[in-house]
Amino acid sequence: MTFRQFVINKVVRNKRIYGAYFLSSMFTVMIFFTFAMFAFHPALSLGKVNDYALFGMSVAGGIIYIFSFFFVLYSMGSFLQTRKKEFGLLSLHGMTTHQIRLMVFLENMLIGTLATAIGILTGLVFSKLILMIAEKVLVIEETLYFYIPIWAIVLTFVSFLFLFLVISFAITFVLRTKKLIELIKADQQPKKEPKASIWLAILALVLLSIGYSTALIARGLEVLVVMIPVIVVVMIGTYFLFTQLSVYLIHFIKKRKLIFWKKTNMILYSDLSFRMKDNARTFFMVAMISTVSFSAIGTLFGLQSYLINGARDINPYSFTYIESKHQTAEDLEHDLKMIDQMLEERGISASKASAEFGYYEIENNQSVLITNQSTYNQFAKVLGAEKVELEANQVIGVRQSEAIIGDYSDEQINTTLKQLEMGENLDLVDVIDHYVITEMEIHFIVSDQDYENLPQPLEVYSHNVWSAEKADQKSLVEVGEELTETLNYTYAFQAFDYMFYMINKAYGPILFIGLFIGIVFFVSAGSFLYFRLFTDL
């Protein structure tokens, strides 16, 4: 048997040892290959996806590649720790240090080459399915057809072959063989009793309590302010949780005879303190990687949902046109006719509501919108919302839009009402959420009779809305795009379906990239646990 055959047989026979390492490396190669396949896809390179998306995929590929380097390095280090006794037996049978290093090098290169080749092959097998998913997530109108990505295959194979080559050289270079007796008895070496500081254990509790409570309490823009401090505090607290607090709690239990001497608890807790101390860094690493993967995926989905819900909250109608401050009556009439005409030409049936809303003076040179019951109900009918009924001297306050970031309460509605000229004579009978009127700030609804008695408003603007819920979404997007481009001289026009389409198109690549990176991190976290479990067996 040649030396190379000896190495190959060892890898084949020890497939349980290398199984998780091989599968995780293969999965990482497949994800990297997927990003490379997108980057070189002819449909994307011809401008079907913006340059920022392609740049993001390139960055994601780089992140995965760098992470793969440290992942493979850590994995090999874990394997070498478990193989000290094996190295001792091989040395006992006459194998030199040079041969042991060569054996480790060849093993790693064999596994790395196989993982790279099978990872690329697996990526090719599932490439059409991934391309179909990408069409939906990236909001690409054209079909991403299947192709043989020669450049992606070459880039992936060369990159990961180089990665495994560098790590194999690095591992064999730093590999040190101890005395023969130390290698053979590596798993029988006595360990010192692990110790824990009560002050560091208390610090772990304090840091975790402060970090998580701050994250729960923070609202609005406060989340952005406290994000980094909370991450740092929780990371430090988590490290001390595994290295200090857990060991201290185990020692505390061991001192309680009623618990420690019950059934098999003596065996369990005697070894558990050693295990916790030995595995603290692994637990910490897995906790951080899992947190990053879940948080990234959750944050991306949450942010996309926030943007879409915010857009719907700002503009619940299919189309909205609000008169601009410096717009002439002729321009307004021309634009409204053009919108109606285009909807009619495209066969889109839409319910319409139009009204002039007055803004009335309050303190600090500000103004607030006030409308009457009839006008509000007209808009509510178009939207299918609940109508309101008011008597004389009654008023309903409408909260500001949740799309506006910041603290607000119903007390602000009372304060604003009192600042109006006739506010003292009005009775606030209800406070409702912003939804019907296309106004994001606080506004009020009064009875038709009271509305006639209001003073002259500071400003009056025309609000026009169209609701086409039964229309085809593709037609609404096309009309919205055309009208938005035609009316680009003003921000007065908004088309919700087109806005929704653009949010998904802009955000799709970020979500797609984040999802894949999160999956890679999550799979790697599981691999770390497997390596540690195998090391302890």
C-alpha cells in the first residue's frame, strides 16, 4: 500500500469524523457558486438587475469566502485535537513528523477538492430552482434561463482550491507533535477543577439584563441609537454567562446535598462543570453565529414589512394626487383629466373621490387639517372604511400616521384641538387611527354644521384619490409607472402598486443575499456543535 492509498483509506474509513466538515464545506461552496452564477448570468449582466444588486452579491460572496476560511481553519483545529492519540500510535509505528504533516495535508486537500467539486455539481443541479426563486425575490420580469456558468465554475473551483491549499499548508506548518507518551495519553490527562468568579457571574446577569431590557424598551429612532451598545453589552454578558455564571451555578448546586446526592446527579454535575468550562468558547461562538443569522433574516423581513406597511399607511388608495403649493388650477385640471383618461384607456375601473381640504392655524405658525363629516364619509366609501356620525359641537381626532417615526400620544390631539380658534367649544368624542384621509399629521373631523362656521383657512389643497381593488396588479403597476414618469415634476402623485413593486425590486436583492448568508451561518453553527460533540466523545 502506498502512502497516498493509506491516506485515502483513512479518510474513507473515518467518514463519521469528516462527515459534518465535508457537508458544511460543500454547502458553503454551493452558496458561493450560486452567487457567482448570478454575477455571471447574461440576463443580469445586461442590466436586468441594478449594479448595486450585483455589487451586493459580490460582497456577499466575499463574506462567505472569508467566513469559509475561518470555518475550515477552526474545523481542522478541532480534528487535530481529537487525533493526538492517533498521531502517537502512528509515531510508535515509525511514522516521522514530516510524514504526519504530509498525511494531514493530503487528507485536507482530498476532502477540500471533493467538497468543492460536489458543491459545484450540487449547485448546478439546483441552479434552475434557485433561478426561479430569484426571479420572484429579485422582482425580475424576464426569465432567468438555465445556462452552464463556465466562469462561475472556474472562479469557485480555483478560489476554494486555493483556500484549502493555504489552510492545509498553514495547519501542517504549525502542527507540533509532543512527546510520544503525552500523545498516547492525551485523553487521560487530568484537568484542574474549573473556577468561577462570583463578581463576573453577577456581571453577566447585570449585562444581559441591561442589554435585553434596553432592546425591549427602545422605540422608534431609539432602536438605532441603542443598537450597537446593546450588541456589545449582550456579547460580553453572553461570554461571561458560559465561562463564569454557568460554572458558578453548577458549583452552587454541588454544595447542596439534597440536590447533588439525589439519584445520578453526582455523576451529572461532577462532569458538567468541566464540560461547561471546556465548551464555553464553542457555546459562545455558536450563540453569536446563530444570533447573527436569525437576527439578519428577521431584521430583513421585518424591515421589508415595515416599508410596505408604511407605504400602505401613507397611501392606502391605488392612486393619489394632492395639489402642490405652487401649482396652477389649469395644471391641476390637466393632470386629473390625464389620470382619468389613462385609466379609461387601460380599462381600469376605479372609484374616485375628490375634495378640497382646509388647513387652519394653530400655535407656532403651524396648521392642522379639518374636514367635515360628509367629505370624510365620501373618502371612506371609496376605501370601504367605516363611516362616522357626528352631532353639533362634536369632533373626532385622527392620530398621526405610524409611518412618522417618533413618540406621540392621544394627549397631543387634545393639545392641538385647544390651539384652534373654536377648539374650546368642541367636544372630542373619539380618537381614531389614520387611514382614510391622505394626511399623515394629526387632523380632525367635525359635523357639517360646525364646518360651515369655521374661520377662513390658511391654505386649501385639492386631494384626489382612486381605488381600483379589482384591477389587475400588473396593469396598475404599468399605469403607475407611466403616470409617475409623466408627473415627475411634483411629488403630489403616488401610485401604491407601483410603489410596492419598486420597494420589492429595490429590497429583493438585499433580502436574497441576507437569506443565503444567514443560512450559511446557521449551518456552520450546527457544524461547530457537531465538531465539539465529537471531540468530547
